[in-house]
Amino acid sequence: MANFNTHLFTATAASIGAALVAENIHLITPAHIPWLVFLGTLGGLLPDIDANNSKPVKLLFNVLAVTGVAAVLYTVKSSYAPHHQLILIAVGTYLFIRYGMFALFNKLTDHRGVFHSILAALFFSLLMTCISFYFLHWSALLAWLNGIFIALGLVVHLLLDELYSTDLSNLRMKKSFGTALKLFSYNNMTATALMTICTLMLYSIAPSPTPLIKVWKKTQWNNYLAQVSFEVSDNRLDKQREQRDIRRLMKL
């Protein structure tokens, strides 16, 4: 299994490449690239939230705990409660989410379970799309792009795990092969059913993907790929010319 740094680097590299392609075909502006790269990188770390005491799950529950404290304090701030009560409420909320809910989450999930699946990629993609559209007030096109980059990073994580499950030196498959890239969790059908229900609910309220589909259809992919291929070939020719010039100079 690939380690944290490998997942982080690979997801970031894949997201940068995808963002540059999106910018070249005028789906986004250069200002959107850092945000989409961040989402792709985040997606590349999400599957490991089901690993006990992993860096991603600790980071996730720390963020959830802080967010929960902020939400509770915002709710009770108008009650004019004494400061010591507010501190107790804040500490209690943080401890409940960070340790109580964290322990429950670990108990209900298995590593390389439902979060290591295509179903999870769809779930987190739709979740990010809905958050972007309804809470961040992004356009439908950009909201779907946000969701797509989350899914991209997650799928890259799954592919990387499967790649590390192959022993190329001895030409054999490790026992972990097939546990990462799967449609859903075959060993925990309860978790699969719950995530499927949540995914369908998110899809029912997600914004229409029509703007994304229209832009996708308008994009002249053949011309774009031909242009990229031409630029690559042109760069190769330039390098070959430089090498020839260097050789001639060395002979002189």
C-alpha cells in the first residue's frame, strides 16, 4: 500500500495536470487552478479516513471538531450564557466529536472498506458538488468541476493502492490486490447500502449537469489532442537539434 506522502504527491500531480487541461480548453480561468488542485489533493487523501489513527482521519476529525465548536457557539451566542458555560460547551463539543464520534467511526468502518470504492468517489463528488452549489454559491458548472476533482483524486488513490498491490519483481499479486479499486464494499453491505442511499439523495438534489455537458460537447477534443501531440513532437525535434548542435561544437 502506498504511504501518505506518495498519495499526497501523486494526487497533487494528477490534479495539476487536469487543472491545466481544464484551463487550456477554457473550462476554468487560471485563478481557479489552485482551488481545484487543492480539491484533487484532498480527494487523494479521503479513502484513508477509514484507517485507524491515519493522518487523513485525524485531520478530518480535528476539522470537524473545530467546525462543530464554531457552529454550537454561533447557535448559543444569543442565549447570553456566562463565559465559563460557553467554554464548557465548546470543550464538551470538541471532545465529543474528536474522540467520541471518532471512536464510533473507527468501530463502524474497516480499512479498505466502503471508502475504497467507486461508490465512495461518486458520493464525495456529489457531496462536494452540492456544497459548492448550495453553500458556497458557485455556478452549476464550477460546482460540478469541484466534485469531479474530488472524484479524480480519490480514484487516483485507489489506482495507486492497486499498483502497490502488485509485486512486479516476482510477477505476483499481493493479498491486498482488488481491495482498493472496487465498485462497493462486498464485505460490509450495511455500509454499502447506507452510502448508496446517501449518494442517491445527493444526486436528487444536485444541480443540473447540463452546463458541464454543453461545454464538454463544444470542446473540440480532436483538435486539442492533435495540438498537444504536435507541441510534444515539436519539442522533441527542438531537443534533437540542440543535441546535434552540442555534438558539433564538441567535435570542433
